[in-house]
Amino acid sequence: MEKKLDNFADYNDFLRSNRREINRHLNTVLRFCILTGPAIALGIAAGIFTETTYTACLMVSLFMFVLSTIHYRILKIMPESEITSLSALLIMDVLLVYMSYAHIYIHLTWFLIPMLSLIFCSMRMYNVTIIVNYLFMVFSVAITTPYYAAVRTDYSTNFAFFANLVGGYTIETIIMAVAGYSLGKITTFYFQQIIEKFKTIREHEQHLKEQMETLDSMAEIYDNVNLLDFESMTEQSLRDGNREVFRFDGEGQTHTRMNQRLQKTVSHDQLDAFLEFTDITTVVDRLKGKISISGEFTDRITGWFRAQYITIDTDKNGLPSRVIYTTQNIDAEKRREEHLLRISMTDELTRVYNRRCYYEDIGKYNDKELEDDFVIFSVDVNGLKTVNDNCGHAAGDELLKAAASCLQTILGYVGKVYRTGGDEFLSIVHTSDAGSLKTKIQSEAASWHGKYSSELSLSVGYATSTDNPGEPIPALEKISDEYMYAEKEKYYKNKGIDRRRR
């Protein structure tokens, strides 16, 4: 029964299927009623039915054969129809009327038909049946009253007999109607509840099936996929073939079995952040009102990975009750990001950092005081235009690359070097001896010899936060530039070059 109820889409679907099944069985009952004639004939032969005839028995059988055949045809055309159901009950009423007319005493069978209609689980059909059944009872009494009143001596008139019998039937019908109505309402209510229950269960099972299909798909994408059920306090790995379920203690246990395994290889500098993110005692609160939360960490063996908690079910309070925990290797993705970032922040020709990177880096100092060892270097390549004009741009590019290499060699280990213009470079370093670095830069440049040019000359200026306390970065840039331009003037003066005439 439970399995059959589970197949119905809703209560109306159940009623249609129920009518179809009962109509089929009722037709079987009607055909079985063909044997009523022979059964009564045996009663006549045994002296039980003394007031009827064998002709009446034959008529009953013929009558039921015809009517059951008609009902069978109706059943084939309208197997789920209420008309088919009511016609079967009507045929039974007609049979009882004829049997009463044939002086075959019928009493309780009259009340069987309305009760039989309750199996259709339709109060409308029950109400119709009980009214029709009552009318047939009254009609049956009416056509048999002359006969029965004539053989009774305790009634003075036919009407007295009729009124007495109908009155009894009426009282019994009312009692039966009330009892049957109550029984029908209770039965209908419980069937509706059962159907709705199975519908809810079926929808939930379908939902779970879809979720599991989704989770199976996710398991192919992610390196680790765990299902965390915070109602049953269990974790289940969806990547394992046997999908073993483990319990966890939401109070004393802070990390699942999977995270206990993963934390062994997480980089030491990120271990605290990883443990905080994967703490299962706080996951539910952190996920409240969110679809997912994620964090990125590095594994000492496999590189970068992303850990993510995804809500798939919530309780009545909106708190996550079932959560998917995944990890996915993103090392290649991170390397691509770093590569693209490096390209966007690097000068294409010299491979040192570019102006964009410089402005991003100095932006970090806007809201804090400069350190005592903070230094800005301004560097310019001397004679670049002359080399470009006389030897070509390949020679000029050679000088720029040489300047960048020189600066990176001397300043790279204490700071960062940026190409901010055609022949202009800036560097942010942390040192307490800027003058020594300036000397090393110029010495490194002086030792250079190239394919197109035999010398490299750099004008170097700098400004320190120690010599200019409280000055912001723009002021230090200006001081450093003025120093560098003063050095450039000395260079051209020593070379005997008049820059204005040139």
C-alpha cells in the first residue's frame, strides 16, 4: 500500500487511480452477481425462499448479465470516471429493488452500498450514493407494501405498514449517514495527509538525488570534496569510493579529519590562517546568509590551493545545516596571475619595474610615517639622445638596458628599481649609507663596455628621510631630481658640451 501511494503526484491523482482500480473490481462483483439467480434457486429448492419463483431467479441472472456487460463497456470508455463508479452502485440498488419485488427478503444489504461508496474516498460520491440509495429503499417499500401489508394482521392499512417500514429505514439511514460521513472524512483526511507526506518525501528524495549528482560532478573537479552535516554532526568524503561517514564533535573538535590531514603540509607562515578558516566550530556562523566562503593557501608540496565552504541546505533559522567543503589546486592559476601581474608592472625593454608599479608602491606610504632609512634615488642616462642620433636606437636601447642592469646590481638587494621615463629611473631603497650606494652605481657604470657604445654614464641624485625629516614623498622626489640634474650639469660641463647649443 505504502509503495503504491508513493507513486501518486498528488491527491487528485490518487483519487483517479483509486476510482480506476475500484471500478474494475466493482465490475467483477457485478458479474459475480449473475450467480445470485442460481443461489436463490438453490434456496428455493431447499425450502428457504418460499415466496419467490424460479422465473425470478432467471430474471435476476439475465438482468445482472446485461447490466454488468453495460458497465464493462462504460468501464472501457471511462475507467476513471465517477459516472462509472455511480453506475455500478446504481445497478446494485436496482438489483435490490428487483429482489425485494420478487419477495426475496433484503435488509442489511441496502446499507452496504453507501458504505461501499466510502472506498472511493470522495464525500461527494458518498452523499449522492446515500440519497439515491434511500430513494430506492423507499421505492422498494412502496412497490412491496401491498403484498406484505396483505399478509400482516397487525397493520390496518397499507399506509401504516409503509410508514412504519420507511420510518425505520429513515432512522437507520440517518444513523448510517452520520457514521459514514464521519468515517469518510477521517479516512479522506488521513489519505490526503499520507499522499502529501509521500509527495514531500519524494520531492526531498529528488532534491537529494539532484544534489548528489551535483556533488558527484563537483568531486570530479575538486581535489577534495567533503559533505559536512551539522545536524547529524558527520563528514563524508565524496571522493572516496566507499564514501565512509565519520562523526565529529562540534564542541571539542575544531577540525575535520580531512583538514587534520591537510594542515600537515600547509606552509608554516599560513598555517594559523588556515586553521582559523577551517575551524568547524565557527563555520556555521561565518556562512550564515552566504552561499560560500573561501580562502587561498599554499601547500609545501603541491603549491597554491583554494579551500571553500558551500551551503547546500539551511535549517528553519537560516543557519547552514549541510555544507560542502572543497579544496582545489590553483597553483597554475596563481602562477598565471603572478606572471600577468609581473608583466603589467614591468618595463618591457629593461625588465625593471615600471612607472605604474612605482606609483602603487609609494601609495603604501601615504598613510604612514617614512622610516629613517627611506631613500629615493633619481637616475638619468647621460648622452642618450646623442647615441640615438649617431648610432641608432639599438645603441640607445643598449644603454638603457645597461643602466637598468647597473642599478639592479647595486640597488636590487636593498630596494626596487623603476624605469619612469625615456632615460629616467627611480629607486626606492632602505639604507643608512646612500652616498656609498651612489658611488658604487657610478663605479659599476664606468666599468661597462657595450657593442655599440664604449661607455655608460649615469647622473645620480638621492634624497633621504633622515636629511629631510617630516618631508612627504613628493618633496623627496623633487630634492632627489634637483640633485640628479645638478650632477648632469657637472657631467656636461666636464665634457665641454654646451647643452643649450646642442
